[in-house]
Amino acid sequence: MNHSFSRQGNGHTELKQTKNSLISRETFQGSLTDVMRSGYAYCEMIVEEGGPLDFIHKEVNACYEKMICLENIAGRKASEVFPVIDKSFQKFIEKQARVAETGISDRFEIYMDSLQLWLDISVCSPQKGYFVSMIDNITERKQVEGALRESELRFRKLFQEHSAIMIVIEPDTGRIIDANFAAADFYGWSIKELRRMYVQEINTLPPEEVKKEMEKSCSLAQNYFVFRHRRSDGSIRDVDVFSNKVKVAGKALLYSIIHDVTERTRYEFFATFRLHLIQLAETSSVRELLQTALAEAQRLTQSTIGFVFFLPEDQRSLFLQLCTANSFKKRYHVDGMGEEVLLESAGVWADAVRERRSVIHNDCSTLPYGNSIPDCDLQVKRELVVPVIRDDRVVAIMGIGNKAGEYDESDVKWVDILANLTWDIVAKKIAEDEREKLHNQLYHSQKMDMVCQLAAGLAHEINNPLNFIAINFANIQEAVSDLKTMVKEYQTVTKKLEEGTLSPFDLQKLSQKEAELALDTLVNDIPEILAESQRGFNRITTIINGIRNLSYQDALDKKIDFDINKAIIDILALTRHEYRLCANIKTAFGILPPLQCNPEQIKQVLFNLIVNSIHAIQSQRRSSNGIISIHTWCDRTHVFCSIIDDGPGIPEAIRKSIFNPFFTTKSPGKGTGLGLSISWDIIVTKHNGTLSVETPAEGGTVFTFSLPQQTRLN
């Protein structure tokens, strides 16, 4: 509150005015000053030759006394009231003395050390040498303002020095208003440069898409974003952006905190990519796996060429498996991959093998070969090559080249991870392919063994019906000759009868011939001979059909409808020579639905299990036949088959080993040990079924397998 007073007249006039003022103040003192919320003081200055020295409180209100923490202040000097005379007190005296001297009102804020208060003081002078002060305690406000200033400084320091990347953006234009040190370090531009840029220059999205994303943040529809940001060196980083709208000086801005998640994203990518390669390996070749991996290596590093070499154990040469540079393929005549390159004549890209570490050549023009790849028109400006090391030897190298910028350790890290995880899957694929190739060889070897087991017996089985067919054929020939003789006799009698010259003697002669040739017996025997021959033909047909059915080959991954019951009948026909002298066969065929499977493989399993039971009974050298029972049945989802023999059984000690490759209990030369192993692989691995073996308490062996009615071949 400011007060102004006119100053007129001489001393008598001033004294009169002062008295009048005092009367006025006395009149309003009880009603005005005491209800004021501000401190009030009417004071007279004490001035000496050196200047203002002190002042006397002529009149104060209760609020002033409360502020000073004293009572009965009126009439007392300031130096008596204020506990400490210090610099703040001197300033307090001087400012009020100036008003009392000049009559010019003033307002100022001052911190009184002695009171530990901030005061807002409005001073006016009713007459020279006197002043009136209206005082407000603004300590709390000053504390708040100080806290705000301190908070602002802290925030500014926090913004500038925080390790998180922070930028402030003008949402209407995308202009970067401010950025912190972390942003400058991350993007590679100075803060000053960033303040002259637009976020569209950093975000890899099209400008119109960037604007849409900023609108989402402004509307509070979304505050989390996943972007790819460009840095000053041209590299691209994956970032998580948390952006919120803030108001600064009444203007809406976007405050964004940015996290570099490139490593996390890359690791997530590698985890996903690894699963993708594993799935791809089920249906794709090694070359296709390498193509996929090399394409990702080039994408991750923004490279335009790439290659993969495998190395043999001697480490003296490299075999090119894949290359994305056509001229490189041309140089090494690589169309079908696997072209050999001697290490000693390879370019500097083979340093990764020689030095057993990742190598970067960011200026290939300075290298000994200059072009990096000898005798090749492919211009390699820069390259990165990483070795894959297993068991202390380099097994492969992966290289990429011609990135727009320079390769760095980050590129080494990602390509190294990619190359190693790819090798693990590719090496497993190669091993599986080799194992499958070996398995197929063993499969066919066991099948040949099965054929050999059948060969001698089948010759005997076919020879028996052929023998009695041959005998019957001789009998038929003799019968036909006799019949021809009788026909001629009948023709002679018929002719004489027509001529009227037939005599009783001719008829007697005919009867004697019929008796001689046993015509009645001959006529009755011919149908039986033919029927017996037909049975021989049928037996041979059954054997031949069984061989044909057993030997018919379907594609290994092909599923067709298959009748297990019919297959068992065919196999029993083929193995009859094996079991007829040692075992009797009992069958109980259930009504089965058509089974989707590979028939060739299931027939091989049936043959292996039936022959296994036959050999088990033969090993006992019994005086009487054993029994082999074959039972088929089904439920709603599976078809089952059990083959039971009353042979010696399988001791518990070796029961867990019988499905292992090459395990056999037979004497040397009597078996390969592959039959049950291959049967397990066919039923369990390839057809997703089950195969079990039991030895009942009463003896013998029970093999049971099940197959899904709808199966997927592996």
C-alpha cells in the first residue's frame, strides 16, 4: 500500500498538520489499524550528521507487534526492538529513511536476518522526517518461489544430465525444441544441431505417419510407441518412445523419453529367428537355411553382398556353400555349391580363418589384393567376416560386405550371434541328414536281410506245388492219350454202325478197350487232377502276390489306405516254410478301418515281429510245435496289433535294450540286430505310434504296437 502526502507551509503549519494527523490516527486507531492483516508502523527518523541512524516507533498495530514478537513497541527505537543490528537492518533503515527524506514512496522486499523473515514493505512519508510502513510477511511465498526455482533448476539439470534420452517436440511441426546430452550422444548431433532439426529427420517412418503418431500422443490416445530412429552416421536403432503432452509457458509440447532397445529387440529377433530356422529345417535344405540366415545378416547390417564357407578338419581349404554375389559365383564356377577354395590362395576375407577371429576391412582398396576377392570383377569396398569355431577349429565363416557406412563392433556382435546360432541348426540338420541317409541304408540292408531269409524257403515253397503240378501234368498227358485211343475206337464203331457192318465182335472189342484203359476211373480222376493242379497254381499265386505286396515301395512320406489284416495273411503265406515245422499259427482279426500309413514300412514291421517269434520258438528245438497268436483290434482313435509266442521270452536284464540298433541275442551270423530297432523307428518315430514288449509270467513274449488311424508321417 502506498500513501502520498502533500508537503506545504512552514514549521508551524507542519506541526499543526502533524497534530491533526495524530488526532486523525487516534480517531481511527481502534477501528482501522487493529483489523489490518498487514503490519502498520508510523515512525520518526533519527538523523545525525552521518545520516539516518535509527527511527522511533510512534505508532504500530497488533499485527506489527506480532511480526516482531514484542509488545508495547510504541515509543521505542528500532535498535531497541530488533534483536540484531546487521546489514539487513541497515538496509531496512536506509530505504525507509530515503522515503522520509524525499517524500517519494517506495516498495521493496527484504530479508531480515534478525527476524528470519521475508518482508514486503510499502513506505510513504506523510511529512518530512516521518514515514508510514505497511508490512506483509511473505516468507512462505518466498519459500515457495525458492522451492520452485530450485525445482526448476533441478529439473533442468535432471533433463540435461539424465542418462535417458530426452527431447521436447513442437507437435504441430515436429520441430525439436530441446534435447539433452544423452540425446546428443545417442544421435550423434550436438544439442544445438538437434534444436535446428525436425523429428521427421530422425524417425524412419514417412513424415505423414510421424505426424499421425504425434497427434495420438497429443490426444492422449497413446503415449507408448515403438519406432526406428536414424542417427547421424546413418545407422538405424530400435527405440521405445514414451511421449506425453506438457504445457510450457502456455504452449503445448511433447515431452519424449527414448530408450534404445536395439539390443533387446535384436535378442528377441534372434530368439524368434532361431525358432523359425528350427521349423524351417524340418522341410528345407541346408542351402535354404543358409540363404535365410545370410539374408538376415545383410538386412541387419544394411549390406548388399554375403557369403558362407564351410571348412574341413584339415583347415587347408574352404568350400563355398552360398554367395549372394553373382560375379563371385562366376569366379569360382559356383552354381552347384561346394566349390573348393584353397586357404593359401584365398583373399583377405579368409583372415578370419587364419587369425581365428572376426575381421573388419572398411577400406578394401588398401588391402594387398585391393579388390579383396582375387580374379573377380566384384568390387568389395568394405567387408566383415566372422568365424564359427567349434572344438577349437573353424568350421565355417560368414561374411557380408558393401555396407553404406563403416562396419563396427556392433555389426560384429550381431553377425557373430547370427552365424553361430545358424551353424548350430545347420550342423544339426547336416547330422540329421547323414543319420537319415545311414538309417535308410540300414533300413534297406535289413530289408535285404529279410529277403535273404525268405529266398531259400520261398524256392522250396514254390517248388512243392510245381512238383505235383508237373506230376499231374504227366498224368493228364497219359489220360489224354488214353482218351484219344478211346475216341478212335468210338469213331470206328460209329462208322461201322452207319455202314451197317457193325458186328457183336466189334462191340466186344470196344468193351475190352474200355476195361483195359479203366475208362470210368480215368474220367473220374481228371477233375481231381485238375483241381489239385489249381490248388498248386493258387499256392504259387499267393506266394508271388505276397512277394509283390511285400516288395512294393511307396514314397517314404506317402500315406495310403492300408489293410493290416491282409498284410498279415500275405506275410504268413511267405513265411510258411519258416513256421510250418515249428509253430502253429492262430489269428484273431478284428474289423478294422482303413489305416492311413506307409504300407511298405508297416509290412516290414509285421515281418520282423512274426519272424522274431518264429526264431524264438525254433531256438528251443522242441519236439512239438509252439504257438504264435496274432490279434488285431481297434478303438476310436487307434489300430492295435499283438504278436504273441510261447517261446523262451526275453530276460528282464536285456528287455530295455532290444530296440537298440545292432542289439541281438542270436548267435553270430544269425541276425543283424536291426529288425526291432527299425521297427521301433517306423512305428514310434515315423508314424507317431507305440511299440511295447512284455514277457508274461507263464513265459513267451508279447509284442504290441498301435498306430493312429489318422497319422502324420515324420
